[in-house]
Amino acid sequence: MSPDTLRAARPRLREGVRLGPAVRSGPTLVHSVKEPVSGRYFQIGPSEFFIMARLDGITTLAEIDRQYAVEFRRRLTDDHWAHILGTLGRRGLLSGSEPPQAPAPEQRRRSLLYVRLPVVAPERWLGRLEPRLRPLFSPYAVVPLLVAVVGMEIAVLARAGDLWGATTRLGEGRPLVLAAVLLGVWLTVAVHEVAHGLTGTHFGGTATEIGVVWRFPMLAPYCRVNDIVFMARRHRVYVAFSGMFAGLVVLLPVAIAWPLLGGTAADAAGSALLLGSLSGLINLLPFFRLDGYAMLNHALGMRDLQGESLAYVRGLLRRDRALPPYPRGQTRIYVIYVTCAALACVAWVCWIVLWTVRSFGH
């Protein structure tokens, strides 16, 4: 192809190719790309994103090149353009290119410490359920429920001693009832995961798996939501928050019933309220790779806050001269995150030591 013909070309992305918003990955920005035929995902940088976002079948490469020069202060040669178009064509991202082959079946990692067992593909039934439950995503439903949940958790904190006493009494005198309570709390975690899938569906994603994961020493339900990387930042935060929120909402009837009950029923309700609240609120801690961490990651627009923070602070302590140049505000976030994680770890260890000393002291 001659240079003039190449520059006059008006290539277009394949129908259905999705380009995601920028997220911070270390010192650089990356965008996610999804090829619609095979479902493969790719990571690209800002310059590649700039070009791909303009491949609309109308704009010529010469026009894109002029815009590129203004944005990045350099021009691309004909060899560069040929390489870019060739790469996009091989990946099946250009209209008219050969569709890529479907990827090989995923090899699931299994060990004594980790096993993931898919149970159901929920995309179809969540797609039918979401329109019926759409009013629940309105602020008129979410805000009152959020206020009620916050009020419930304040009451749980205020009556934590009574709730712990109820749990202890069940453990000592009614172990089977306590086992039933634990099963009920476990089922609230299932509601938690379905809420992730439903919220992801509401904001344009797809829930491809619901199942059970064994991650030593816990057995828990899980939900896999695809395409979350293409959502707006606040929607990604909502998807991460929705599971914990739904798990606490289902405890509201228990919180209302607890003061009205007596005997074993009151102890069972109090235990469920305490254990369910702990299960939900632990998810908010951003130091484990749970919902709170995902919320913080999405809110800050980062790809892997924990890993990147540890890598940066480790290099800083070693005075590594090979550290890449990070934006100043980002390095502050890294240092604050690692400091808070270290303080939380120290507090947790101190609490365990204190609890152990007091327990054996009695």
C-alpha cells in the first residue's frame, strides 16, 4: 500500500469492540479493550486508545495523525501506521479482519488451599430479574435503606455486649441453633453475591458465574461480573458496594424482631445480627482483597492499589533509583495506604494478644 493510499484509508473498529476508561497502573494509564467475537480482553496505553477511539470509518489516518501530533507532540511514520493496523487486524479488532478463534477453556487453579466451583450461569435470569427490581436502584429506595442500615449498625455497636452474650449462650447451650444461625449468615453472603451480579447487570455488565469458592479456611459463594472495567467509575463503586449493602439490608427484619423476642429465639436473632454485621462490615476493610478494597480501587481509578503501593514503598525504602516517575499525588496515596494497613495490622495483633491474655487470665 502506497503512503498516500495508507493515509487516505478510513479504517473502522469491528462492531461491538469496547474501549474502557483510563485506570492508573503504576506510573502509567491503561485502558481495557474487549474483542466481541472471542471475548478476549486487552490492555492498551493512552496513545493506542487515542487512535482506536477515532477509527470510526469516517476519519482518515491523515486526520488522526494530525490530531495525534497535537496531543502527543510527535508524528507517526508510515511504518508505525502499518504496524498499528496490522496488530489490530491480527487481534480481530478491525472491521473486515478475520475473527479470532475462541479462547481455550479456562484452566481453573485448584489446590488444597483454593478451589472455585461454578454452579450456575446467571446472565439470563439476572437479565430477566433486573427490570423487575429496577426501582430498588432509585435513590428513593437506596437512601432510606442506607439510613436504616447505618442506624442498625449503630445499634449493633451500642449493644455489642448483649449480642455477644446471646452468641455465647447459644454456643454453650444450643450449639445446633448456633449452627443454624451460621448457615443463615452464610446464606446472606449468597444474597451478597447475587446483589453484585444484579447491580453489574443494571449498569451494563454481565454476571457470568455464580458458585462457591474454597479459599482456606473459608467456603463462600462468589459471583463473577464481566465488563465492570467498561463502566463509569461511580458505577464500578456501586457494584462493589452492592453486595455488602444487600447483605446488611436482609438483616433489618432481624434487627426489628430481636427486641420483641425472648429466650432462645432472641439469642438466635441477636447472634444472627452480630455475626451478619461482622461478615458485612469486614468486607469494608480496604486492606483485604474484598469489597472495600475494590471500592477504594475503583474510586481512586487504580488497577491494583495494594500491589502498586507495596512495590512503591518497598522501592522507596531501598532507595531504588530505578523507580519510575510517579505523579506526586499518587505517591502520597501509596504511602498513606501502606501506613494505614500497617497500623491496622498492629492494632489487630494487639487486640488478639489482649483477648488471649484476658481469656487465659480468667
